[in-house]
Amino acid sequence: MAASQLHVALAGNPNCGKTTLFNLLTGQNGYVGNWPGVTVEKKEARLSSDASVIVTDLPGIYSLSPYSPEEVVSRDYLMSGEPDVVIQLLDATNLERNLYLALQVVECGLPVVVALNMADLVEKNGDKIDTDALSKRLGAPVVMISALKNTGIDELIATAKQAAGAKNAVLEHKFDSAIEDVLDKIEALLPASVPAAKRRYYAVKLFERDEAATKYVNPTKEAAATIDQIIAQCEADCDDDAESIIAGERYAVIAHIMDACVKKAPAKMSVSEKIDRVVTNRILGLPIFVLIMWAVYSIATSADAFGTAGTDWVNDCLFGDGFELFGMAFPSIPGAIEGMLAAAGASELVTSLVLDGIVAGVGAVLGFIPQMFVLFVLLSFLEDCGYLARVAFVMDRVFRRFGLSGKSFIPMLVATGCGVPGVLATKTIENEKDRRMTVITTTFIPCGAKLPVIALLMGALVGDGEAGWISPLFYFLGVAAVIVSGVMLKKTKLFAGRPTPFVMELPAYHFPSLRSWWLHIWERVSAYIKKAFTIIFASTVVVWFLMNFGVYEGAFGFLPEITGGLEEFTSYSILAMIGTAVGWIFIPLGFSSWETTAMSISGLVAKENLVGIASTILAVGDDTGLSPELWQAFGGLFPTAGAIAAFGAFNLLCAPCFAAMGTIRAQMNSAKWTAIAIGYECGFAWIVGLLINQFYLLAQGVFSLWTIVAIAVAALLLFQIFRPMPRWAWDDDRAEVKAAAGATA
């Protein structure tokens, strides 16, 4: 069975349409994991039309030089011998830039099929690409396709199957004769163990002084010394370093290919370029982004929005009083389960566990899905149409001023859906210091799971109908926390150094494929549902136990029974004991009751837990954060509006849910750095809460010792933010970058 399988590797630059093509080929029914030994996402799935074909989606990269984890895993996989054929996907509208990677993939000695994506846009622009001439010069078959329009796909697969069964094509593109002579000499010195099809590739890599390739080839000492002499002489003759020589030769080949194979239409400004003149404008770009994200979060949480109406129905009908359908009355889920438990003669303890623990906890999460669905629809549209790529470009200008690169903003965009993929997205950042700092700050951005908390805070602070501005305000509080943290951390020895250069393809604007759009939405919603039935399910049972068991008049047990039905039995629970024991930490923030402390603790398991716990503690049935009764009861726990705002800031900025913490641990690959990340997030959140509450009290004429502490802390923060970058911050920066590249390789 295994012998009949065909392994297809899908390679290409970022934003060339590779994900769209992979989804189209496989239906996104694949295995998602990490490549062995690294935290780079690996996607693998069977071809929808032929289960014997396995498609492996390689990370989007710009070259096979071993400087980033993505480049390493792509190169290693291609050289492993596992793929039978490579589909090299190129953005046909940016052919010149995409050919740089294509030439390297062809050099690997594998059967390659070149797929020119976005053929519809090429035709629309009036450009002409001679695919026969291009195929001859690359030494690989070329197929024009459009993954978005689903054209040319059958021909591509048929060509790939045919190429996999054929012998490796002869490499057609050649460098300057002087460089070819040098490569021939190096190739002659390679051990006989290097396969004939890969000797050219390894000759080039040894010329570039690629350490990983040298270790694989393992030439003799005499051969290695001779190769070094050959390279040094070539560098002296060309007055350039080896890597730059090869890069220059590749660009020269690309220039010849473009002249022979591509006829450009008379230059005219495309629709995308016209739009970009506005949305990426130095002055207008940032305000436009702010307005768009403001609109997204306002729509997702608006009282009149579809998502809110759906959430109301789920909670009022499905998990509330029941509903009517086609003239028939149906009980709510809790009502139906309660009837089943009563019929089975279940005890009060079992009934409470099932209804108050499992159903109420998981139901609160499921009830919020309609609002999250609306949020994911909007975010996925912005991502698939090409706008979010521009946002990273716009934010690079802002972030670079504060010591971060635009690459750091990409994980933060992803984190608006969920913190877990947001943290995973930091793998694209080559510089280790920048990557660690981005991991630490990414979860400051409010994820979808924090929307119930924001809804609760909205109602408690300003009430229904006037709270539309609160939701986007908390989003931009997260952005501000990222920027402030970036400024301060970059001036410490742990994170000092120049930001990583930002290079990114900007795809043409287009209306997303409905299939791809839906797959992105479903991927995020299903991940949320999965979390509801795993992490949140387990946490609700634990929290139920902590709330329903405790000590009353010297006896430990199930409180509703041993207290004789006392309404305030939760005051004697284990959760109340824990909240009371650690509540003193939050006194300066204006909230220190066991109830508010318990909510904050439960939020560390899953942020949406906070609202469910609030509804249970306060005995208010609606646990979505949208109930006026819950707003009123929740607000009654706090002495001032400043304390409510401080509570919100702390819980939205502190350490993320357990799932995201686990992802941080995997990305950091260090218990020490994981502790630093979580410690900084909690500490920073506590300081923000302190400043909000104490300055609110100061505005009300209340002055205390904690006011002095808040003023001192604010002064220290301002000093760290505005002081000049220390001279030592740039010391040995080039050495740091080279060391990081060597460690990655």
C-alpha cells in the first residue's frame, strides 16, 4: 500500500496562494503538527480526488538558505528523498521575485512542476508568459493555474503524476562560465556518496559555505582545504563574498528568463496599487487600520448584530427557557437533562455536577459562538482579501520605531482569533530575541475568548446601548501594551539589538474564494469548540468542585447538603478560601474579595471561564456577559468604576489561558523563558491595573500610600520608555545575528 503512494511537496513564497491551493487540493482534511525537532507547523493531507497522493505543505519561504526554521525544514524535507515530486507555486504577477526560490528548488535534483498561480490576474493585466520557453529554461514543466478560480488544477495534478514517474530533467539554467568552472571543480571534489542528481546543489551550497550542507557532504580534510582555496580565489577575482556571488548569478539568470519568456503590457497602475496608495499611505494607513478594527469589534459586539442575536437565542432558548419550532415546544438543554436526571433518580450532588458544572460551564462557551463566528467572518475576510498583509507593512513603520519589526505584528493579527496560533506564528521571526519578545507580548491582543469578558465589563461600566466604544478600546489597550512593552524591553540586555528586517509579498486585492474563506472561519470556530469540550470541560468540573465543596462548622463536604441549603454556601467553599488567601495581592487594584480573585484565577484556565464563574458566584443565570442583571451584580463587587476598569485591564493583559501557556512553553523550549514570559505578562497587567485604579481614586480626591507607589511606578515606566537607547544595546549586534543564524542551521 505504501509503495503505491505518491508524495507531493508543495513549495512557494509567502502569499503566493499556497494555502488556497493546499485547501483546494485536500479540502483541509489533513494532519497538522510540527516538524520533528522544530516548532514549525507541518501540514499534510491526502488529495481529495486521489487518496493515494499525499500532499505536504511546506512553510512559505523566500529561499533555501538555512537562516530561519522554515528554510531549514523546507530544505531538509526536499533533500530527504521523501517527496516524489515538488509543485513549486509561483505568483505569476510577481514572477521575477518568485523565480529566486524556484531556481533553488530546481537545483535540488528532484522532479519539479512549476505552477504559475493567479493566471487570471496575468490575463487581466494584459501580460503574456511563454510557458513553453519558461519550461525549457527551468528544465521543468510549467502549468498556468488559478487556485482562487479553480482553473488548471486537474492539469497540474496530471503533470505532477507524470513528472514523478519520469527521470530528473537536466538542469538548464547556467551561471557565468567562470562561476560554472568553479562549481565544476567543487563538484569533482565531492565524495562519490553524493547522488548524481544532487551534486550540483551541494556544489553550490559548499560554494556558499553552507555549514549544514558541508556536514552532510563531509568532504575529506584535503578536499575541504582545496574547496576553501577555490572559493577564496573566486572571491578575490570577483571582489565579493561567495553568497553574494551566487545571489548575483541567480538574479542574472532570472533577468534572462524574464526577457525571453515574459512580455509585459504597457505600464499602468493596477487596482491594488491604487488602493495601496491610500491604505498604506504614511499618514492615512494607521488611522484607516484603527477605523477598520474599530468597526470589526463594534460589529462583533453590537447589540443589534447578528452574532449578538444568535448568542441571545442560544442562551435564552437553547440553554434557557426552551423554544418553539414549527408550532412545537422544545425544552432547553439544561431542562431536558434535568428531567432525565430526575427520572433516573440522580442525587443532588450528581445533578449539581452535571447542570451547574458541566452544562453551565460548557454552555456558556457554546452560547458565545455566534458572536465569535461574526468576528471570525470579518477577520478571515480581511486576511484572505489581502488587507492584513498591508497592515503588517503599515505597522512595520510604527513597530520599527520601538525596536520591533512588522513581522512581530503578524502573530498579533493571528492572535485576535486565538492566542495559540498567534504564539505559533512567531516561528517566522528569525532573530531569537525578537521572537521571544513577540511571544511574550502577542497575547496582550484580545483573542476571541476574551469577548465575553469585554461584554461583561462594557455592561458593568456604561450599561447597554452605550458600550460600543468599549470593545475596540480594549483591543487598542492590547496594542498599546505591546508597543510600550517593546520600547521598554528593547532597552534591556535580554532583548537589545536591531529589529529583524521585514520583507513580505503584498498579494493583489481580491474577493476571497468562498471555500477558502469558509475553511479559515471553520478552522477557528472548530478550534474554539474543541477547547470548550476539552480544557474548559475539565476546568468547569474542577471549579465546580472547588465551589461546591468546603468546610462548614468544622465539617468538610458537599456544601448544599452540609449547610442545610444555605443560599450563600459558596462563601464557605474551597474556592472562597483560595480567593481569600491571595486576594490581598489585588488590594491596590481596588478589588480583593474572594469572588473577584476566584474569577481571575479561573480566567487563567480559560478567559471565557471568568464570566461563567461570575454568573455562578452571583447566582445570575445568563453567563454570556450580556445580561443587565449580571452587569449589576458584577458591578456590586467593586467600590468604584476605576476598580472595574483595573479588574478588566488585569484579566485581559495577564497570562493567557492554559492552552496558550503550553504553546508558549513549546515555542520558548525553556522553562526559564516560559517563567519570564508569564511573569512579565502578569506583572505588567498588575501595574496597569494599579495605575488605572490609583489615578482614578486620585481624580476623586482619594490619596493613600498606594497613590505614591503608583506615581513612582509611572515615573519609572516613563523613564524607561523615553530614555535614549543605551549604547551597549547595539554592541555586537551583527555577531548576535550570525550566531542566531548558525544555531538555527
